[in-house]
Amino acid sequence: MLATYLFFGLALLAVLGALGLILFKHPMNGAMSFVVTLISLAGLYALLSAKLIFAIQLIVYAGAIMSLILFIIMFLNIQERDLPIDSNRWFYLAGGIIVVAPIAGLMIKIAKSLPEEHPELIDGFGDVKTVGHLLFTEWLLPFEIVSILLLVALVGAVVLAGKRGVN
Amino acid sequence: MSAELVLSGAVFIGLALAIPTIMVLTAVFGPRSGGEAKNAPYESGITQVVGMADQKFSVKFYLLAILFLIFDIEAVFMYPWAVSLRELGVFGFIEMVVFILLLLTGLIYILKKGVLNWR
Amino acid sequence: MSALDILIILLRVAFGAFVPLSFVAVLVWMERRGAAFFQDRAGPNRCNVYGIRAGGLIQNLADGIKLIFKEDIVPGHIQHKLYFILAPMLVFITALLCFAVIPFADVLVLGDREYVMQAVPMDVGILWFLAVVGFGVYGIILAGWSSHNKYGVLGGLRAAAQVISYEIPMGLSLVSLLAVYGTVDLSAIAQYQGQLLFGFIPAWGFVLQPLGVIIFIVAAFAETNRTPFDLAEGESEIVAGYHVEYSSMKFALFFMGEYVAMFVSSALIVTLYFGSYQIPWLSTETLVAHARPVVILLMIGLPVIAYFFAGWIKKNNRTHYYRADDPRSRETAIYVSLLWSLVVVLEVILLIYLIFAAGGAADRILVLLLQIGSFLIKTFLMCFVYVWVRWTLPRFRYDQLQKIGWEKMLPLALLNIFITGAIIVSFS
């Protein structure tokens, strides 16, 4: 019962934050409302007993990625007058809704086809240890590919920044 | 999610949010006065403000933030590994050595490129 | 949930929220008196209430009241007032939330119920700490950015860059520690440190991770923006950094947030590397099993400590020249009588315990209190190390700071992971 109320509260916050992200004009307002979304998502993961995912959501998404974005907003020092006048905002918004609508329909279909009864959680579900064991035995190849992906991202960032002259 | 966890979490977060409201105390007790100098950016006593605070900064800060993001993701991958290292054994160790070597290659590349030379 | 459950939950949360807060006063006092001690002067010692100066602690009270009665200025050039007000609150809240997962005593067993002695009994432990520390950057960035002041922006930028740079070595030094303990739950980590290594060395983190402890402590200093890493508020260059536009209680919140962060990171260092609440060589089981001898030892020890403490007060707290009706002697007399009445009260409580309550739940609660004491003493000493370092080392230059973080600490942390992993794998 408690879990249901928490779910609705967090889901509402997540949706409001996401709306704020697309509707606010100033990038700082958008970023801060996105933080709300990310933290509510972490709360939803916690409700599903996915403890490691909860922590990773907070550390990587709400922590690292958002501080990267805030950092950029800060050092670019974007002020109200720097922002482009986008008169087509509502047009883009409508276009976005049309593109996303089929996906949303699919999601609703999936949610409706979910079984009614709650499956029993296996022992240690979502624990750091259990996930670690699975990740490093069954999902080994994706893990190593991720490391190469990160390396590529790192080199790419340096090269792109270097074009404008790092020094 | 046990009721114990929810209750203590809610009370603790509530307290943490409530304590900063002592800020309101100054609004009640503090004096109020206007003044042109008080409404200008603080410049160590110079009332004629020189320049504004809206210049752009070096791209290096941006690179630093990207590096932080990438290494943070790598560190996050290491926590589950560290916790289950005893069960994973030698094989798990070798996996992480490969991972760390790739990481180290990236780090050496950055250092050789002089990204972190602040001059 | 029974009434006892709710009572213990509330007590735990109250401990987790109010102990860091009351330690702010102690730490500010320690910082000032410590600075005075290192610079061979007296430090603040004049503020008093009816002649009682409490060794300078009254000065904090005076400062707090002063900050409340200051003018609360929000300069007119600030466009984003919401973020300007939110920033100090965020700094404070994130610092306090970190303490939620730190255990301050062993699991309390009452009847058939077990109570984990953390403010919030989460088993993600150290990951929660890392997540919330990451949020601390928001407060700094928002403060610097919304101040819209040259010094503020520079200070915020520097502080944010420094905090995110040192989060990496901190996280990586934790990896090898987690590999040793095999868990992320701080309560389990604390219990692990109650063991003995080879039968006689306490298995504390700094014995198991000699390199990791150095990396972690240095990173923790940088995370809390303390000297030698306090160039975010380098007075000589950028005035006060990101809190240059803040005044009155908003500034006080930054200030309190900084000291809460210092307390929490000391508590975390103690939890991870210095045996948490464990009293060396005396595990929880030993203490519970031998509660009576421990109490008798305490009853003998308390008056002895009080005697020497009273002697120390009498020796130091007096006017060093002739003064008619010396107010300091009067103050000393009050302190000494307070001290002895405290000792008498404690002795009576312990005596009542010995006669009526020994055995069962009372033993557990006694051990709990002893462990809380041990935890607070260790944390206090670690905070003193912070003050000690502050008044001993000069400030780094910005490029030196980044160089140490990325070129020295990061490879060292990776090396530490490699060595630790190799040892664990070859022994298991």
C-alpha cells in the first residue's frame, strides 16, 4: 500500500521534472528540473528493490552527468540574452509528441500484458554482489566492450576539444 | 522496502530539509537597509564595478568534466566487481586487469596530449 | 511496528541529524583554539555568561546570535534568486544526508529484534555516500553561478573542478577497500573490523589498505575544500570564492555545511579505516559477556580521569597575577564541582546497574553507549587531524592540485586495486 503511494508520488515528480526540462526557457531551470526527474527515477528503482541500479542512477546520472551539464552551463555563462529566439518551439514540441506517440502506445500495450500477480523475488535480488557476479560471468563481453566505448569517448572528447586548441 | 526503512528515511530527510529553514530567522530579526553599493556585485570595496562576470572560460574545464564522467562510470563498474571478487577468482581478476589497462591507456593518452597542463 | 521499534527509529534519526549539528559548535571551537595552539597564542577566550567561558565555547554562541541579527542581503544584480537561496541549503543538506548511512554502534539485539545502528538502515552504504557527495557539487555550482560575481564564478568553477577531480581517486581507493571487505554495507564493514589479524592486530582498514588510506584521506580533504586544497576560497586572489555574495544566515549555512561535511568525512574515514565504533581488542561479544568487570573498571577509571582533569583545569584556569576576588578562580570552582557531581551521578547509575540490571538488555545498551563513545572520540581525533593539517600545510597552486589528482593519485589508486586484487585472488 505504502509502495503504491510512493510509486505515484515519484512518478508524478518524474513526469513534472521532464515537463520542466522541455518547457523552461533558461537552460539552468531545465537542468534543475531534469535533476528532479533523475532522482525520482532512482526512487522508483529503489521501490523495485534494485539497490545497485538505485545507487548507479544517483552516482552516474544525477551526480556525474548532471554536474557535467551544470558545469557547462556555468562556464559558458549562458544568460537570458544569449539564448536564441526559437519561435517554432510549439511546432517542435508537437512534432516530438507525434514521433514519440507510437512508442508510448507500445509501452502501454506492454504494461497491460504484464501478469497480475507479483512474482517472488529471488534471494539477494538487485544486490551489489549478485549483480556483480552476473555482470562478470554471463555479461562479460558487453562489459569489456563498454570499456572500449569509454576509451573511444575519451579520445573523441580530447580530439574535439583539441580542434579549437587545447592550449 | 521495509516500513522501518521508509519511516527512518522520511524522518531523516524531513529533518535535513527542515534545519536550513533557520535562514528565515535573519529575515525576521535582521535589519533592513538599501543602498546602491549593496546592490552591486562585491568588488572588495570598489563601487565602480569593472567588467561583468559573464566571460567564457577555458575549454579545459569542459574536458575535465568529461574525464570525470568517464572515470566515474569506470569506477561504478568496479564496485560490483570488488564486492564479488572472491567468488569470481582469477578469471574475474584478469577481466579487471584488461579493463584497468584500457583505462590506463586513456589516462596516458590524456597526459601525453597535455590536456591537464594548466599554463 | 511496536512502540519500541518507533522509539529506536526516532532515537537513531535524532542521533544522525543532531550529533553532526552539535559537532559544528565543537569543531568551530576546535578550529579556533587549535589555530591558537599552533600559533602559540590564546585564541577566543573572553566571551562569557556570568563569568562562565567554557574554554571559549561561549564565543560560538555569540557568533551564532550575531549572524542571526545581521542584515540578509540579496544583491540587486542577482537574477536567479531561487538558486541563490537554494545553494547554501543544498550544501548543508547534502553534507547532513551523508551521515545517514554511517553506523555509530554495533547492531543492537533486544529480545528477538535486531536494530542496525545507522540513522537510516540502508545496505547500499558507501554507494549512498558517493551519490550524495556528488550532489554537493550542485550547491557550489549554483552558488557561484547565481552570484554573478567575478570572484564567485571563479571560485565556484575552481571548487567544482576540484571536487569532481578528487571524486575519482576517492572512488577508486574505495574499490580496493570493498574488495577486502567484500561488501558495501557500512555496518558489515564495521563488524569486519572487530576481528583480529593473526590473533593480535585489530583488522582495521588502515592495516589492510596502507596505500588506500592515504589516497582516501587526501581525496577527502580535497572533497571538503579544506586546506591544503582550499583554493576555492583563496582570500588573496578571489576574496571568498563562491560565498562572496552571501551574508548573515545564508553564509552561516555554508559555514555549517562545511563543518558538517568535515565531521561526516572524518566519521567515514574512521568507519572505513580506523575500526569504526570498535574498541581495539574488545569485540561486542567480549564486552557483552564481560559487562560486570567492564563496569567495575569504569567505576574505578572515572574518578581517576576526573581527578587529573580537575587538576589540569585548576592549573590553567586562573589569573597569572594578583587580582582581588579572582573571577577565574570562582569559574574554576564551578567547573570542578560540576565535574565531580557528573562523576558522582555516573557512579550512582553504574552502581544501580551493577546491583539491579546486570545481564540481559541492560548489558547490550551499556555496550552500545560505550561504542558510541568510542566512535565519537575517534571522529573527534580525526577532526583534529583536519585542523592540524590546516595550520601546518600551505595552499596548493591550481595546476599542482590538478597534477596531483590526475597524475599521482589516480595511477596510485589503480595500482592499489591491482595489488589488492592480486593478493585477494591468490589467497582465496
